[in-house]
Amino acid sequence: MKVLLLKDPKDKDSGPDPYVKELALHGLEATLIPVLSFEFISLESLFEKLSHPECYGGLVFTSPRALEAIKICLKENSKSEAWSKSLKQSWSTKPVYVVGKATASLVEEIGLIPQGEKSGNAEKLAEFICSREKPNSSSLLFPCGALKREVLPTALKEKGIPLESVTVYQTTQHCRLQESLSSYFSQQGVPASIVFFSPSGVKFCLQHIQKLSGDFINHVKFAAIGPATAEALQAAGQRVSCTAEAPAAPALAAGLRRVLGPQHG
């Protein structure tokens, strides 16, 4: 059975994409189509804030892209030196809250220790942070994307926990998205399931997919990596057959196996 994954492939250096690998174990033939492009912005402003750990109570990351922004900053020798000499040590005494495994592993790469990675979504991470932070303490620094959802900032605000957002990337449609989708449908046909990995993915892909699937759209099991993506699909009028219980390959595979049934191959 064919499954279309609307996400970027994992970095080439780190071996096969975990989602493709995991689904193959369940007899599902997965194909990746990159949906989004990211443009990094305000990196000087980001590093300026990172240079003053004494002003903040900790860090919050809800996207791997925010860590990529920091890694770009650290490619400059002077910044890398400042980070390893003193900044890393200062930040390591403060909590670094993350939403999932991918973000957690990137936090470890810059030498910090993540907390909250089992949260899996912004709502649960907000609860986790609120259970640990006191109202009116120092602000948490939140590097984020231009399309960030307001769930986490709103939940913290309600509890009086200050959060300082800095927008470090913008999300746009991948330049070859339409071409890639058309080519997939013409060569592989309509897949058994299509998995969306972000609300932006729904915005950029759903209409093309509806056109390309035609009358077969009702046979496709639509799946979402998490509740925010499922909400975006439902808001666009699309029925969601399965939402992964956690934003990770094994949870997605388990969900797809339930809705596609045992007759793989």
C-alpha cells in the first residue's frame, strides 16, 4: 500500500528517513514530498538576546527550525567562541523547554539539556511549563516562526508566565511542490493514505491533492501528525482518519495500521 508523506526528507547524512523506514516495516511504501521552504530572519537580533542569558529564565522551542536558526548563528567563529566560552554554560543552568524528539536532539547538539520532549504538542508543553514556572519570574525566550500558533503564548500569559517571542524564520511553499505532487499522482496513482505534517502543509497542498485525486479522494485515508494539523484539515472540510498519538514514526505507523487494516502489500 502506498502512503504519501508531505514532509522534508531527513538530512541525507543521518541515514534513511525514520518515517519511510518505520512504515516499510509495516508493509507500507512511503514517498516523501517536501512542502515547505524556510527563510531565516532577524538572526543578529536572536544572537543579541542569546548573549544576555541573565535577562531570561529559560528557553522555549516548538520547532526544529528555531534551533537551525541558532546553529546558523553559531557558524560564525566569533559567535561560536562566545557560545562555547560562556553562553552555553550560562544557559545550561536554565530550563530549555521543547515540544518533541526532533527539537530535543537539536537542543542537545548545541550543548543544552531539553525538558518536556514527551509533550508532543504546544498545549501539553504549555501545561508542562506552567507546572514548573512561577508567575512574574524572568521571561522565557521563545525563538519561533512567523506562523506560530498562539496556543502556547496564550496559555502562559493566562498563568502570568512572561514569554518573549523573537521571529527567526518565515515559512513559504516549496518551489517544486505542485510539480512534485503532479508527478507523484501521474506515476504512482492515488495513494491509500496521505499524511500531513503541519497546518501550513494543509494550506499549500490540500487543494492540489483534491484536484489530482478526483473521484478517488473518498478512498484516501487522510492522516495528521498532531492535533493542530488535524484541526487544519477539518477546518478545510477534510475528514481525518487518523491523528498520530505522538509526533514520531512509530506512533504514525500504529495509527495508519489501524485505519488501513492488516492487508498490507
